[in-house]
Amino acid sequence: MLTDIVDAVDDRSARGIAAAIGRLVTSGSLPTNSRLPTVRSLSHALGVSPTTVSEAWQTLAAVGAIEARGRLGTFVRHPIGPGAPRRYRRVTEGPGHFALDLSTGTPDPALLPDLGRVVAVVSRQSLTSSYLDQPVLPELDAILREQWPFVPEDLTVVDGALDALDRVAAVVVRLGDRVVVEHPTFPPLLDLLDQLGVEAIGVDVDGEGMLVDGLRAALAHDPSAIFLQPRAHNPTGVTMSTSRAQALSALLATSRAVIIEDDHSGGIASSKPISLGASLPERTVHIRSFSKSHGPDLRLAGVGGAHDVIAAVANRRLLGPGWSSRILQAVLVALLCDPSTDDILQHARDEYARRRAVVAEVLADSGVPFTDGDGINLWMRVADERSSLLKLAAQGIGAAPGEPFMVRDDADSLRLTVGLLQGSDATIESTARRLAGAAGFTASRAGQR
């Protein structure tokens, strides 16, 4: 293979090497799953520096033509386009329609506020007359600052939590950086970090959040950023305790890492807002999304905290979308100021908690290991991920595979959006028994894992 690549390269720049290998892949001369030569061996054979070959590798990886598999080496893969969200696709592209789809991670539409009335009110308002108006409505800015878990140095609004993660990460991390994430964590974050050429270090979580000892070990690698979900963690539902937040803050006090908190569940989380920004406001960026609580199509999230990061995000947006729709911002303001919204959100919190509790009781009685906490998701251990998915699919139930949430190999698991389970306790119990049956555990086996 080394000889074939050398013979195909007629331009020994990084661009030329990448183009030659791309042609070999397209022609089938380098089949999918072929192991490529090491950077050192190819650079020696071509008479170029290892840096030149590394740049070629980066170009090929950016379009999905090759992938690194750690110590196993670098392999050819079928090109699937720049920055393809591999993990996210595994979660969202199931085998087909399900009578009950618990794979989505989305809220129950029946528990969302009705937007009809507030949209009608907002439609009669004159919201903006100039491209030069402030990007955040003053009323929304004031509400967000009042609700923020610490006093933010700066604040802006973007198009949802994922947009916020994308824009903040682009400011904070650089190619080759190391960052710390929870293990498991949200698949699109891992896809984003892959696209940025960043190495993710996974730190385990327990019932109180990210483990202190795990973070201490990760800090030895000098990460540039720490990504956290402080409450209703996706996929496990864990909420960080106050004592754990204080311990993590103390550990991070001497680190250079920027802390990026994704509070994606917002108003449907039963637990109170919590943030490391209470101790480290100048190094913390807190993201508060309203999609799961007030409506997915609002596509709005507040981003507040460290001034240098927030200002960089806002300035870069001026060269793109400029601002998030002020019409949608006005709809959110109307919802936040409507007293009935609080009652709707409280009902949603109570209902999600009831649904989780019913499933948790059945799983516990069945000897199935699981992690339960807050929000709409539950993390269930299974004996074999693929087998469990197939068993559930045969019963018309969809679940999200656990592998895309993993930073490293770990016990087989499924994420279940139990917040979508409607009906009486008895109805939910019936579904929960099917979930437990698909897990593939007996009580004695579960106790050994």
C-alpha cells in the first residue's frame, strides 16, 4: 500500500497528498477499512516532513475519508461529507417508525405551553425597525439576568443550546486541544469536538455529577475547556449537587480551562439551577435553553458569563445571522411574563417526575441497573445493546443506543426518553416491564455487574 500511495502522489504538498489519496479511495484502490501507513513512514517515503503528511490527514479526516482509531492506526472510511454527525445520526436514524419512540430526547408536546395566544399578541407589536438594534430584546436581557445562577459579565441570545455549544467551542478550543466532558455525554457534542479536531477526555459521573478524582486526573492533561451539564444530564438525568459543584470549583480554581455549562432542560428540570459560575464567574459560560420547556421551535438559548467569550461569540455572529429573531424573542418574553406559564411548567415537571418514578420502580424491582435523576431521560444498562434494541423494536418500541453517548468503551446501555410515556401508572408500568424484559438481566446477574 505504501508503494501505491507514493506512486500516486505527483504533488508532494499537503493538498497534493490528500488529493492523491482521495483519488485512490474514490477509485477503490484503497478500500474502506484499509489501514493507512503511519505518518512517519509515509513522510519518509515521500521525502517530506511529518507535518505535511499530518496536514493531509487532517484534510482527509475533515471530509470523512479517513478516521483515526487510536493505537490501531488510521483507516479509510467511506466519505460521508464534511463534519458528518456520526454519533448523532446513530441516535436519530433508527430502523423505522415505532408505535412508541423513546429514542428522541424530545419533550412531550402535550406538556408544552400553547404558543397560539402569545403569538397573536406579539404579531401586533412593532419589534424592530433597524439592522442596528440590539441583538437581545431589553426585556429578555433583564429577565435572563434576573434568573441567571450567577452574575454574568456579559450575555447574549443564540439559536438554541447546540448553536451555543458550537459558537462557544469555536471561540474556546483549537485544533489539537484536549477538553474534558462527562462520560457518557450528548452525542452531538462529541461530533462537534471531532470536527474541531479536539481530543475529548471523558470523566465518569455519579449521582452528584462529574467525579472529582476523575477531573483531577484529567486536569493533568492541561485541557482548554470543561463541558458540563449541571442538571438533568443527558443521557443519565443526573443533577450536580451543591457540594460537588463546590469541590469541582475548588479543583478548577488554578486551571486555565474555560467551564462551559449546558443547562438544556431549563424549566422542565425539577432541581434548582446550579453553576460553577457562582465561584468562577470570569471563567464560566452558562447556556440556558428554552427548547424543551417552552417549545423546540423557539430555537432560543441564553449564553452568559465570561465577557471575553460572550463578546467573541456576539461579534462573530455579526458576520453571519447577526441576531436571533426578535419576533421569537418577543414570544419567549410573553411566555416568561405570563403567570399561567409557571403553572404549565410546574405541571410538566410533576408529570415527568411521575413517569420517571414509575419506570424506575419497575426496573429496580426487576433487577435492571439504571441511572435516574431529573428531566425526561433515563439511562438503562443492558446485557447486550444490539439485542435489546432488536427486542424492543419487535415490540414497536424505539430506544437510543448507548454507544454514541460514550467517550470510551463501557457497559452496554440505552437512553430512554421516559418523559414521552403517557397514560396512567398502570399503563406506564406495562411498558416499563417490557423495557426491563428487553434489558436481558435477571436480578442475580444484575447484582454482579
